[in-house]
Amino acid sequence: MNTVADGRLRRFRRALADSPPLWWSLLYFFSLLCGYYVLRPVRDAMGASGDAATVFPRWLVDWSAGHGFMLGEYNLQVLFTGTFVAMVLLQPVYGALVARFPRRVFLPAVYLVFIACLAGFYWLFHTGISGRGAAFFIWVAVFNLFAVTVFWSFMADVFDNEDAKRVYGYIGAGGTIGALTGPAITRFLTEPPEFVRPWFEPVEVASLLLVSAGFLAVCLLCIMRLRPWALRRERQQGSMTGGAPMGGSVMAGLRLVWERPLLRALALLMFFGVGVGTLLYNEQAAIVRAAFDTDEERTAFYSMLDGAINTLTLLVQLLLTRWLLRRYGVAPALLGPALAILLGYCLLAGSPLPLMVAIVQVVTRAGEFSLAKPARETLYTRVDRESRYKAKAAIDTVVYRGGDLAFAWVHKALAVLGSSVVFLAGIGVAAGMTTAAWAVVRAQRKLPDEGRAQ
């Protein structure tokens, strides 16, 4: 076992030596996910809160009460609806940014906007304005999707297909370490160990936003350091378009998804993949709401769950992802997690125990992060730049949150019939995800090895 571990460590060192941009890509993804996961436990605690007054604006709580329903009973459904609306409104803005400005402008601009938003939320949390919880929940979801989408689009500019198979597993592992570090930072700052409390006072939630902003500033530095390698790859392909605007319609991403078989299959895979995750997440939220009384207890639970997910993800990324992609391509990395989710829902339909829900949640998200997502991202190295930035953004934002919205309300309708019915419906959704994964595998066989205009 030690010999195997030593061999993998030597390969990792060789990859770092052979690929200088791998250093900056690792730091970039580490900082991005660390900054996000500093905030995620706070967001999840708000989503699981049963007290609408702590999440939504006072006027909305009063309006719902005046119309005969309690807003707290539709907490996640309303938050997912707001997130989807925000995505639909922002997608044309992002499309216009990509179409009109060169990469060296719009990539830093995206992160500067996120840093400015964190500063704004820092002020809102200090003022105690009602509705800040819902605004923060929606913003964190938007931030995660857009920031991660931009990251992987940029990686497809820096690395070609063969390099992607070789280094994406390592880059994903760097992000996973960041995802492990972020909740640990949150837990340490909000609930410091007893031995440091005489010298260190717990910080308030608002201060965590400044910590996250600091990690995003590191992302900006990495973008600037990686830009020369992205331009170098453009020159190798006989194109110098990477530093220029892409042009085209601001809605071109959705048009490309409709027109191209691979992008359609990826959109369906995203939709059904979000469906299985949303059904499981919402059912878990109901369990957490019943099991824990305070936001602090819920935040601690979600921190531990994220730790388990990211630990398993890291192990798979370091031991399996790179070997699987290089030896067998994307097929097993896409189909394996889909089949595991299908099996998990079959088990939950027969035994919907809280512990089993947590186990399937860990396996589902770990399989997505460690295998399915790196496999999907390698495909974007083989398509044109408009597909990388426009179509990918449409899939990762509008399609993603559209699936979130649809299945959040589906869960609400099914939940009245019990957990077993929710999980039986999940079997059908997981079957759709598996079918879509197979469609992606078939469509990608027609792609060239390198990204060229289709």
C-alpha cells in the first residue's frame, strides 16, 4: 500500500514539475472552494430554518400570513424560486459581458463583483435589515454556480484534452482540500476549541464574509498568473481570439444548447442530476429541522456532513479519478455515479432511515464532485470557446437552477405522502440521469481531440 501511495506521490510531483500552470490552478480552485465553503454552512442553516422571520423580509411574512399560509412551511421552495429568478435575470448580463469584453477583462470583473457583494452583505448583517437571510442564501447559490463555471471554462482555455485528463483530478483534489478547509475555518472561528478561548473570542457571522472575500482576492491573482498559458494555448491552436471579445448574442448560450447534441445531452444530465440532489437535500432538510432546534446546531451538522463528503471526494480524486479518465475516458466516470445514485434511491425507497439518507447524500455528492464533474469538464476542452463560456454558463446556471426550482416544488407535493414516495419518485429521476449520462458518452465520441469550432 505504501508503494502505491509513493508512486502516486511521485506522479503528482512530476505533474507539478512538468506543468507550471498546475500550481496556480490548484491554488485558484483551493481558494475558490475554501471561500465558498466558509459561507456554505451559514447558507444551509438558513435554508433549514423553520422561522420565516429570520430569513425573509417582514413585509413578505406579513403578506403570507394575511393570505392564510405560513411562509416558513415553504422556506426552501421560496428560496429556490428566488434563486432561479436571479439566475434568469443574470444570465443575459453574463452573456453580454462575455460577448462584449475580452477574457482578461470579464474574468477579473466577475470576481471583483463578488468581492463587492460580500462587502455589501457584511454591512447588511451589521445593520440587521430583515430579509438579509434570503438575499444571502440566493446570492451564495448564484456565486457558487457562476464562479465555479468561470473557473472550469478558464481551465479549458489553459489545458488541452490530454492535459485535462492528466491534471483535472489533481485540480479537483485541490478544490476538495479547500472545501474541507472552509468549514473547518468556519467552525474554528464561530466555535473555537476550549484551549484557545482564553485568547480568542468567537467571531460573528458577518466577519466570515470578509474571510471569504480574502480568498476571492487570491483567485484574482491566480487568474492573472494563468493568463499567459491560456494565450499560449490559443497560439498553439493557430488562434489569437482568447484575448478578444467573442461577440454574438447575449442569449447565444441557450441557442447553442438547443442546437448541438452534446450540449443538449449535458443539459439533460445536469437537469436530472440536480433533480436527484434536490429531492435528497430537501428531504434531509426536513429531517434536520425536526432533529435540531437552533441554527447553530444545524450549522454544526451541515459542517460535519460537508466534511464527510469532501473527505470521500478527496480520496477518490487522489486514488481513482486521474487513472480512470486516462485509461477509460469519461464513460465510467459519468455512468458510475449515476448508477450509484440509482441504487441509493432504491435502498432509500425500501428503508428511508435518517442515517441512510445521510450516507446516500455523502455518496451522491462525492461521486458528483470527484468523478462526474471532472469528466464533464474535460469535454469542454474539445469544443469551441463560445460553447465553453456561453453554453456552459447557461447549463451551469439556468438549467441547474431551473432543475432546482422544479424539483423543490415536486418534493413539496410528494412530501405529504411520506419519504418512501419521495424516494420512489427519485428512482425515476435517477433513471433519467443514467440515460442522459449514456447520451453524453455517445455524443462525445464525435468530438475532435482538441477544441475547435464545430
